[in-house]
Amino acid sequence: MLLGARSAAADGGHLAAASTWLALATLLAAAKLGGEIATRVGQPAVLGELSAGILLGNLDAVGVPFLAPIAQSSEVHFAAELGVILLLFQVGLESSLAEMRRVVGTAGLVAMVGVFLPMALGVGASRLFLPAEAWSVHLFVGATLAATSVGITARVLKDLGAEKRSEARIILGAAVLDDVLGLVVLAVVAAIGVRGQMPPVGEVASIFGLASAFLVGAIAVGYFAVRGIYRSTAKFRTAGVLGVLSVALALLFSGIAAAAGLAPIVGAFAAGLLLDEVSIRPHGSDGLQRLEAYVSPLVGLLAPIFFVRTGMSVHIAGISGRGLLLAVVLFAVAVAGKIAAGFVVGRRPSPDAEAPPDRLLIGLGMVPRGEVGLIFASTGAAIVTPKGPLLADDLTIALVLAVMATTVVVPPLLAARLRVLEGRTGSRDRLP
């Protein structure tokens, strides 16, 4: 009897493990196929991964219900969370403090307006359409519309051959600062969301101060402790020390951020930000390139799982008329807020450019939310308050659809605007 029970339990464990591996294999294959299709039609791969997730998440409508619950298992959830942590770590690696110091002027102004104006418009739209929801919900809707995807923006500009334009430098600088400001905003609204209500102003200031102090502290640690650690490990003979140590640092900072009540991705971003070229120079002049080469395959393996799972949360049958209308409104607000941010740029040319920067081009370049907006939306969907999930299903779907739309519309609009500008000047305004 006992032996039979043990055998049944073992068989159940084997089946559960097999289901997990099957789910991971299916999600990865679907992500890569969707990404390849999106790339071939001139769209970012992340859009294909999301679309693949939407398809898989709605297979139950055609009699294939087994995949959706499996994909929500704790093992798949862990793989997805690890993927998004590594993704934000990579974004931090690709950002630099030196770049931030160079763009504190024009790009800093664009970033400030580009974060807080869309957030304010998003909060207003949420209050208008969802008057019964708590303030924490409105704030999360606004926060999701705040940041710009620096990765998608940079890729689009490069593909269009516009990476040397004066506008491109402003866009990318502002997008980097957007990431920092957006992550701080995320930390604040996530803490508010967990409480389920708007805390006193003093408490909000405390949360904001904690998030800001964490980022500043992480950078300070980078200038003191991390350089010494990397100098010591440069003497190790074990292969892959640089990559393993860096990923461990990202996980450590993620854990510290979580313990401090912040989103783990804030810690991952901070870890990537502090690992500049100087910090890892003891590992060789090409240390940063080797590190990015180590991290990129990990991100390429795990991050797609996150985006497919996010897409699977979009249940087409559950889209209400209100949810669809809200998605359209949020999309319009998201686009308008970023374009308006581009128009704060002055009309005088910069010292190293012949013509003044095109403000519409700058605004369009700030529009894509991409993976950053999806991370924000999924973070809100995962928060459970004393009254239940922070974001209702139809609101989560509306946010995902709005974010996806901002990612889709930008490449053709940027291409069209560049053609107009080139027709006026007869040449591209390239920086030396």
C-alpha cells in the first residue's frame, strides 16, 4: 500500500516535471518563431514574442487548454523573472554614467517632460474611465506610460541609418535618463500598489528617497568596492569568471532591492549601470565587450519567456468594449505625451550640427515603450493587494495592447519623417 502510494507520488512528480519542460520548450520555440516573423516584416522581435504569447494564451478557445495553466507554474514564472532581471541588467550595461553627464541639458529636459507628462495624462485617463478604482491603480497606469524603451529606439534608429543625426543623440540620451526616472517611479508606485491605497505625502517622499538612494548608493559602491573585487578576480584562472561574477552581482543587487521593498529590476539595472569600462578593466581592455557577449545569450534565452508569458495574459475573449476603448485612449495619450516632450527642444542648432534638431523626430523617437512598458504592466498585474489583484484583467490587457501599439507604429513613422527631412536638406544631418 505504502509502496503503491510512493510510486503514484513519484509518477505524479515525473509528470509535473515533464509538463514544465514541455511548457518551457513550447514557449521558447514560439518566442523565437514569432520573433523571426516580426523581424522579417520589419518589426522588433519583442512584438513577435508577444504575439506568439497571445496566440498560445488563447488556444483554449480552439480546444487546446493544457498549455496556459502549465505556463503559469512556479518554475516557468521563475525563468521569466530571471529573464527580465537579466534584461534590465543588460540595459544598465549598455547605459553609461559618462553619457548621462553629457546629456543633462537638452536630453535631460526631454526626459523629465517625457516621463511626467505621459504619466499625468495616463493618470487622468485612468481616473476618467475607471472612477471606481483606487489611486494606486491610476498611478500604475500612468507609470506604465512613462518610460521609453532605449533598446527598441536605438535599434530602429540604427536600422534607418539615422544613428549619427543630432536628434538621435538627444533621443538616446533622453531614453537612458527615462529608464532611470521610470524605474524610480516604478519603485514608488509598486510600493503604493502593495499597500492598496495612497499613503501620506511623507511616506511617498520616503519611498522615492529610498529608490533614489538605492540607485545613488549602487553607483557609489561601483566606484569603491566593485573595482577592488574585479581587480582581485582578474587573477583567477577559472574560465568565465567575469560573466559569472557579473550575473551574481545583478542577482545580489536584485535581492537587496527586493529586501528594501523595491522592484528587483531596479537593483538589476543599478548593477549593470555601475559596471562601466573602468570597473572591469582589470579583466582586459575588451572586458566590457566580453561581458556583454556573455550576458546576451542568457537574455536571448530567458527574456523571451517573460514576453511570451506576458502575451499569454491577453485573453481575447475577455476583452470588453470598455477595455478596448481604454486601450485606444491610453495609446493616444502615450503618443501625445512623448511627442509633446520633443517640442521642449529649442530651435537653435547645437554647436556640432548645421541645422536645428527636428522636434517631431525627437518626439516620435521617444514613443516606443517596448519591453520597458511591458515590464511595468506585468509588475502591476503581479501585485496582490488586500482587496485582490491590483490591476484587473481587462485593464492589464488594455495596457499591454497600448504598449504593443506604441512599439508597432514608430518604425514606419520615423522612416516617413526622415524621408521628409532628407527631402528638405538633400542630405542627412550626420554628426562627425
